[in-house]
Amino acid sequence: MSSRPYKIVVAESYGDDALSELRRVGELHVLDSCDEASLINAVTDADALLVRTYARVTARVLAHAERLRVIGRGGVGLDSIDVAAARQRGIIVVHTPAAATHSVAELTVGLMIGLERRLADSDRSARSGQFIEARRRARGRELRGLTMGIVGLGRIGTCVARVCTLGLGMQVLYNDIVDVGPLDFPAESTGKEALFRASDVISLHVPLTPLTRGLIDAGVLGTVKPTATLINTSRGRVVDLAALADALSGGRIAGAALDVFEPEPPPPGHPILDSPNVLLSCHVGARTHSGQARMERVVEDVVAVLEGRPPGFPAPPE
């Protein structure tokens, strides 16, 4: 440990156990706000920075970080951190790539079932005295035999695919930009265009990169089956939300279930809020007790870097 306590900036909420581990090696500065100005002010003499979902660690922020040695993100994606700028300054970025796999996969399957069986409508009707009327109009699709198209067969996509094919009897198509290797369940690799045309349910499990930003746009939505549904538990900016709302209202796609948005949260009056057959959740994919605990283990890698040890989960190569 250095002669002075390490200054550790915690920009977003972490639990007591994680904070106790950080206090073991340094002095904590917990921020009330994680906007750019607050981050710049906090990192000028910081040794470590911890973020989660909404803090944006830009090149401008990093330009003021004269002493920063490590940035820890309790989560999977790193699109909120300018990793290239951090590397240029010799700052190590660590994260928790496997922490939310089962939490997000389970929510994905739950959203799919909830959407196909119109559970939100059924719940509202039961509470408002429309029980019999809702039962009469309820005609959901059985998932067995439908084609699930998964874009991105990483940890989460693979978990979803396994449940869908082995547990629900769905046919699985997938697309990934890398060779995913042998699978322990039946699934067919195909091009994105073919996947969009053939799938009854499309589920997105990709990081946010220049290749995936706006991946689902008006053009893609014009090629899917009008009976298809879309599930997004990946990143909000992967889907053009206005284009999706327009396609839903125009009957060019049958439904959507979304856990992430751009903008997030969608502002009052946004057309997606009034679109037909949409199931919305509040970016809760990783928010299970177990998932949160696994994400907060990023503090172990932050401490490792501060103490001169190699981290277990550094940011992957570009």
C-alpha cells in the first residue's frame, strides 16, 4: 500500500460488503451524482473509480485523472467507459462479464412468455373487474415449435438458447460475428438477414459497439414476419425505439418486450409507451440478489490492481 491512503471514488451505489472491502485499502469518496462535472471533480486525485450503469467515463473525464490506476464497472458491458482512452493513460479497466448471465437470461425467457401470453393485460384486467372479458380474448401463442432467433450467442445468448430449445421445444437460429464452437444443444448458425426473416421471436444479446448501434432499425423491422416479436435485454441503443414504435403501431411486428431503452427511461409521451402489445421492464435484467452480489465482486479486481496484483477480469482486447 502507498504511504497515503488510496482515494477510491464510488460514483454509483454499491453494497455494504463491497464498500467494506474497499475501505480496507483506501479512503472512500461516495458521490451523490455521477454526471460528467461530478466525475471530473472527483477523479483529479483519485486512484480508483467504481461505476455501474449511468456514469459515463469519457475521454474528457479521464483527461483530469492524473493518478487514476483502475476503473471498475460492476456489470457486463463497457460501452459507458472509453476503454481506449483509459488504456492510453495506463489505466486498467475491470468488470464482471459473467455476473448477470443467469439473471438476464431468466428475465429474457420470462419477458418472452409474458409477452406471448399477454400477462400484463391479464393482470390489469383482473384488477379492474374485467376478468371474464380478458379470459375470453386471451389467445396467446405456444412457444413449442416456434423459431427463436438469437443475435449474439455469448454467455447470456447461449443460456437463453439452451432453455428455449431443451426446455421449451423451440427451434433456435443464431448469429454471431465469432465462431462460438460446439454447442450442447441443437441450434443453427445463419446470417442476420435470414434470421430476421425466419424467426418468430427475435432476442438480442449483443454488446453496444459501432456494429450493433441501431442494429434494429426501420429497414430490419420491414423484413421480419408481421407475427414476430422482439425481446431486448442487451443495450437500449441497439434498437431504434421510434422505428420500433412505428412498426408496432403499423402492425409490421406483433409485439416487443424491452428491459433497456434509448433514451432511458423513455420520457413521458414517447410513442413506445402507448404502443400496442409492448411489455416494459425497468432495466432490471441483472437485479437479482445473486446477480448484484456477483457484480459487486468487481471490487476484488479493483483492490488487486491497487495492490499490484493482476486482475481476474480486465477489459477484453479491442
